[in-house]
Amino acid sequence: MRDAFLESLEHLFRPVEGWGAFRKGARPAAVVFVLYRQAGAWMVPFVRRRADMRDHPGQVALPGGGVKSGESAWEAGQREVAEEIGVPLGRLVPLGAGEPIYAAVTNFSVVPFVAYLPEPVPSFVHDVRELEGVLAIPLDRLLDDGAWLESKEPWPFRYLAHEESMVWGLTERIVYGLAPMLRQGLAEGQSSDRPAAER
């Protein structure tokens, strides 16, 4: 039986092929917020970029990258997930897309996709040419406003500390943008899972 949470997300997010358009003049990119189950909990894999990378060095990010000529944004997202964490093409079940975000520092226009990775979940194998490793963060922690801290130096920004790493910057903006629909999906999923007499 299909999970009620996943079914709710399909209605809350924009269609994968009808999400909108990239900012004119910006570099197009796509990332994927991959949901999978582990020991009964929803988890999301993030990648930790190598410190010597040109774009976002050393940062924790969702798997993703630039959209190549001739491919759709979703095709780019799937390809990047395959290249960065080893999930075979065709394994992800697309659920929808969030609002595109513009990163002025790097001139990237990024569309975030939400997808489901069905069980059994393969062991993630990161691309050592670009990445230092893969972090699995529980969805509940990502959606817990109390887990996010605020730094005042060198400027005010929100961040989530996890396993000696930090989610912040563009990735924090993407998670923040997706969070309302994810919370609503969880609430709707839990509501539909309850017996009718309890609703």
C-alpha cells in the first residue's frame, strides 16, 4: 500500500515537469530532497562537498548540480543523484518540485525536487572526486525549528549542526522553503492513517 505521507506530497508540490522556469541569465541547477525509510524513520541524504571545490567548497548540500543542455531539470537531478551518491537512474520515485531559489553569489537558479527512494535502500556510494561523504539526517530533525540555531557572526544565518557538519546557506534556504509542505504532508498522512472513528 502506498504511504499516505507520500501521496499527500504529490498533491502539495508542483508537478515535476511543470515547476516553472529558471531565472533568466542564471546558471540552471537541480537538487533532490530524497526521502527514504530507515528503522521506521524518514531520512534524507545530504552530501558534504570537498574543501577544494570551486562552488560551495566544504558545504553540506542536497545531491544535485548543473542542468546540461538538452536535459530537463528532473533528468539532471536524477543524474546528479546517481553520480553523487550512487542511486541508479530510474530508482527514484518523483513526488514534485518546490519553489526555485536563486543563489546570487554563484549565479545559480536552483529547482528543488522531492523524491522517494523505495526499499531496499542501497548503500550510498559518494563521488570521491567532488565529495567527502554522505550524511543521513532524520526528516523530523530537519523539520524541528528548535534544532536550527542562529549565528550572529560574521552575519546572521540559520544552521543545523549534525555529525560535526553544518547545514546552512543555500541548502538551509532550500530546506526552509520545502518545510511547510513536508510538515503538511506529514500531518495529512498521519490523519489518514488514523481509524475513521478517531478523526
